[in-house]
Amino acid sequence: EMCIRDSPNGIYIGAGPGSQCLDIAFLAQQVIEKGLDNHGQGCVAQLDVKQFYDNINPCLWARRARDRGYPAGLICAVLCLQLLPNVDLHLLGCSALVGRRTQGSLTGSRVAGQIGNFIIHDILEGLAGEVCFRGFATNSFPVACATWVDNIYAFAHSISNAIRILELFESVLVSRWNLRVKNGSKAVLPSANNFAESPD
């Protein structure tokens, strides 16, 4: 697989082999319930990346993959698979040809999924030192973040730390990958009685 293999402790990256979206739902439930047991000190926050696969820049991915030492042949093959195929759309008796592109990936293809995983791994691997200590404490290590494709979840004891984790993610998403967060996708769910802070 093309993705970076190991996630840092405290970060769960789903949508890969052996993962299920319910893993994240279970984790979120545990944070809220344990937070209730600890005077409301639990919070889950969430955001979505805007049109993730449509806005991926495969050429930018190629540069990042090269910087990580990926074989040039693999990078070229991925670019060819994503950018060269012509797509012929047929709808209601009309047809349109979408020719070669330099922006976006072929949504639903296995290669596009791996490019997406690469981007999410790249962002969170770089942020691990800044987000993990803000996460929800467990007996082993703080649980800070979980992802499912383009859905990002943050876990913390406080509303401010949950929001800060997502702010850090968004900052790198924009500056390093030129991607954006979907308008209206941000949400915060604190445990009951965790209203000492009011999210903006």
C-alpha cells in the first residue's frame, strides 16, 4: 500500500484494512461516557474536508511522495492512472467527455483511496507532537484524533483542546495540501456539564 503504515499513538486512521467506521463511534461514545464520570470532562469535535477527492492535487502528492523516498516508477504509475484516463459521462441521453486533468482524483478508485490515506497520514504524523498531549487521557496514552477518509474527529477533556486539535489539522490541510474544510461541517459535542468554555 502507498500510505504511511504506522499511526502515532493517540491517533486512529481508519478506512484501511481491519478498520470499521464503528470503531470511531465506539471511541466517541467512550470519551463522552468517561467524561460524564469525570464531572463532564469529555468532548468530541468533528469536521469534514471539502470535496476531498475532487480537490486533491496529484502532482503535489507526487512531490510529497518523492520527498518520502517513494520509487519514481510507482509515482509515475499513480499519476498516469489518475490523470490520463478519459471519462465519458452519459446521462439522460446526453454525453460529455472529461479529458485529461491535472486536478482531482478518480473517486472510488483504489489508487485515489491510497492517495487520500497518504494525505491524512502526512498531516497527522506531522502534528502528532502538537495534538496528542491535548487528547483525552487513558491508562495507556491520550487519544487525540481519529479519521475516516475525509471525516476528522478530535477527542479531549476540554472543548478548547478538542477545537484546537481540529484547528491545527485545518491549518496544515490548507498550507501543505491546499485543501479546505467544508462549510458548516464543524461540530462540538461536550459531555453534560462541560460548558465552562463556550465554543465559537
